[in-house]
Amino acid sequence: MDKSDITLERMRSFVRVAERGSLSAVARELGVGQSTITRHLRELEEAVGVPLLSRTTRRVTMTDEGSRYYANCVQILRLVEQAGDEARGARGQPAGTIRISCTAAIGVLHISRLIFAFQDRYPDIAIDLSLTDERIDLVREGVDIALRLGPLTDSAMKLRPLGQSQRLLVAAPAYLASRGTPSVPRDLAQHEGIRMSNIAGSDMLELQGPRGEHHAVPFGGRLRIDHGLAAREAMVAGRGIAPAHRWLVDDLLKADRLKAVLPRYTPLPVPLNMLIVPERVGIARVRLLIDFLAREIGSIPGIEAPRSRGMKMSSPKR
């Protein structure tokens, strides 16, 4: 084995192919031709002296030797990155790229402006922001941090609770003028509901009353939507009553384009969490963004921050 052939560039190509299972996807991610990635892998396997990947027409998987080598490569690349961070930090210039995945609607309306403010403070840090409501594999997609609404089950990631997203029932004034305003929860069964198709159980609405009591109300309607921004448009257009996150409609309520319905009865809040790839927690620029978002998230309407603002992070329970 010629150790000079084991370069960081070839190592990075191998690690990303092992994580994504696709040479073409990694080539697009790194901005090079697929032939370059193929060459990196071939030269690395020749240098190591064992096959690291098993290739089929549909997917690339690691061999047993490749799995062991992958774990060591991840550690080596992390140490190299941390060394660079420390060197730049000594000059007071955090730099590099952070990849973030965020639930789409809150990302468009609120998280993006926080990212802008972060980059104004740290101009040498690049941000790659991906907006999706899908629960992606952070490691496979090369993401450092993910912001997610709802319960989580990924026990492989570090979790930092950011708060609870408060919700309320809303409708357009024109809809209420034509259909009437519900006065008690059971009245909702007679109204058009705007429901989220990507949320299980959206045909039953759970509300908490003024004394803490719970009400389960059938919730129907002709319109189901899988994106928060489209639901927002449907609310304004008077398509029905909807349970909405405060951050999604706060500006519309202030402009009287939407009205609160049954304000004493509220849908249950939804947890907002930050997921962090464990190997990325120690990277200085990633840590800067983690702390910045945790500190600034309370500026988003309707996000009730956790009582403890400490630095502890944990893994989600199964």
C-alpha cells in the first residue's frame, strides 16, 4: 500500500458515497463529474489493498472492511475539520459551510431571517438551507442540523428542545360571515375544515379547554393540503376553519385577514426540536449556529421556549 495515495479528497469521496449509496448523487453534491468520484474510489481501494464498496446496478454498499474503514475515516476527517476550525478561531474568523434542514413553512417565514442575521454576524460562514417536511436521513444527506416540528424517534441524533409551538383555530372573516362562528367545540363538526394530509389523525381535532379539559371533535372538510404555506393561502381564501401554528398566521391576525375561532379552546402545542448529527457537535461553526438558533428562536411568534435554557442535549427516546 502506498500511503501517499490515501488522500483526504479520496477519503471524503468514499465517506459520502458510503453514506449516500450513490456515486452520481455525491458527484452532484461535490460539483464534480461522476468519473472523478469513480477514480477516487478506485485509487483509494488500490492504496488500501481491499475492496471497500460493493457496487450493484441500483446501489452502492460497504463491504465489511469498508464499514470498519469508514468509521476511521469519519474520525480522521472530523479531526482535520476541527483543526482547521481551531486555526481559524485563533484569528477570530469562524468559516466553512453548515448544512441545515428545516420544516418548510417555518423555514420560509422565520428561520431564513435568523440565518441572514447569523451570516451578518459571521460573514465567512456559508449556509446551505434545505426546506422540506420529509424526515430525511441527516447523515446520508450530509446535513449538520435539522429543525423539526412534531415528535421525533431518531435515537442516533443529538436533540436540543427549542420550545413548544402554540396553535389556535382561525378562519377568514368572510367564511365566518357566511357560515357563522362556532360557539362551542362540537359546532366544528358542522363546518368546513382545512386539514393537513401529512399529519396522521387530522380528521379528529383535539382541543384543550379553559379549565384544562380535553375535547375530541370530528373535523372534516373537502380540502386536504400537505404544505403549511398552501394551507395559509387556503385560510385567507375562506376555504374553512383550520388549526394553525401562531407563527404561520400571526401577521394575518394582526392585519384582520384572519380571525381567531373558539379562542378559549386551543389545539395542543407541537414540540419544536433541533436535531444535530453527533459528529458535528464539536465543529466550532456548527456549535455557533446551534447556540444562536436556541437563543433567537423565542423571537418567532408563538414559540414558547423551554423553561431551562441550558446547554444540555440528549438523544431522542425510541
